[in-house]
Amino acid sequence: MDNTDKKIRLENILRGYKSAAIAFSGGVDSSFLLRTAHDVLGDKAFAITARTGAFPERELSQAEEFCRREGIRQYSFDFDVLEIGGFTANPPERCYICKKALFGRIKEIAAENGAEYVLEGSNLDDEGDYRPGMRAVSELGIKSPLREAGLAKTDIREFSRSMGLDTWNKPSFACLATRIPYGEEITSAKLELIKTAEQFLFDCGFLQVRVRLCGDTARIEILPEEFEKMLEESTRGYVYDNFKALGFNYVTLDLVGYRSGSMNEILEDKE
């Protein structure tokens, strides 16, 4: 199936929903899905966004700006992930626990505002990683039209660019809790520390970053093509000094570089 066929298939899938609320984070995938759903369904498609400490303020602000710019209705609500039973213990099923509660609330808001279906933005590439949250999506009857249409991340970026969406080259992002090793308690202080450290690296000009929290050590993941920049003496010292000031005792660079779901590698090693 070529890209044109995939886009047509997606539009036909969306047309069949009649009305839909899109779980909208402001990322590449959900932005493309929201805009396409709105193009197909008009005002019967709208966004629902959770305001949570597990996502930086910049992501929430960008999501709100996207909806304003595109003229799309958006409902936002406060959602404290730390109040979800079992979440802070950070088990391997953490994402399932969170998404079951989160999408349950999104379904309620969707129904209150006239949407028959709730859609989420996972794509074909998401099937290759450990993603227990997808089980919650399935159990709650949430629809995943991008995956159903056979769209991968490269397809979504290509379509987003052709549609004039400025999210087409936006760095990938995931919940800040994914930076904390399974079994280590998730706290608001840890989430805030990770958020601050990653924002610092973005402000330094790095394009794609993760700061994995390993005890008192920061394990930095950046794109391999940015290693040279990080290892310049002035940059390396500047990053180290600022991370020490944040409270890290050790600051390391992951030699593999950025990859999605690297905290799941320990689970694979135990299989």
C-alpha cells in the first residue's frame, strides 16, 4: 500500500466514526490525527488534553497553541498521575495502570461533549516495543486509526509536512515517568528534576534528548550525530556543572544514543 492509499484509508476510517474525541498530547502523531479527523469530521472532531506533571509545560502550551491555530475545539483537564493506585511503585505494568485511568477519564469527557468514539495516536511502529498501555486502550474500546490504516512514523511526518503542520519534525516525546527504572518510586521531585534537566539540554540546542534517572546518576541520551557537540570541552563542562547544580552526583552519556523505550531493555534481558 503506497502513502496515498494509506491516507485515503485513514480518512475512510475516520469518516465511519461520525463523531470523535482525540486524546491529544501535541506530539507528531496526535497532531496529525487531530488535524486529519477535523478535516474529515469538522466540528464533530475535537481534542481532549490532560494537564499532568508527567509532561512538561512546553508540551501542553504547544498543544493549546496548535488547537487555537487550527481552530479546533479543545477540552483540557487536570490529571494527577501520582494519585493513581499502584502507579508510583513503578511496576513494568505502569503504563497500563496509568492509561486505564487516564483514558477512562477521557472517555467520560468525550461522552459529556457528544463524541461517540475516542481516538489515540499510536502508529504501526509502536507495535515493536513493550507497550502495556496498548492493552488498556484495547480494553476500553479506544480506537487507533493510524495503526489501523498502516501508517508508520515516517509516513506521518511526511504527511504532516505536506499539510503544513509545524509538528512534522518535532522531536519524539514520552511521559517523564519512562525515565525512571522500573521498581524505583516515582515522585513529583524526580519528575521535576528530569523535566528541568531535559529542558536545559533543549535550551543548549540538542534536538532529541532523554535524561534517564539512575539513582544519583543522570544517563543522557542524545542523537549519535550530536555526540561531537556534547563532547566539546566547553559544552561538556557546561552540562556537567549545571547537572551537578541540579543535584546529580554523576553525569554520563549513553554511548548507544537516543532510542525510544531504552528502559525496557532490562525486561528483554530477563526473558
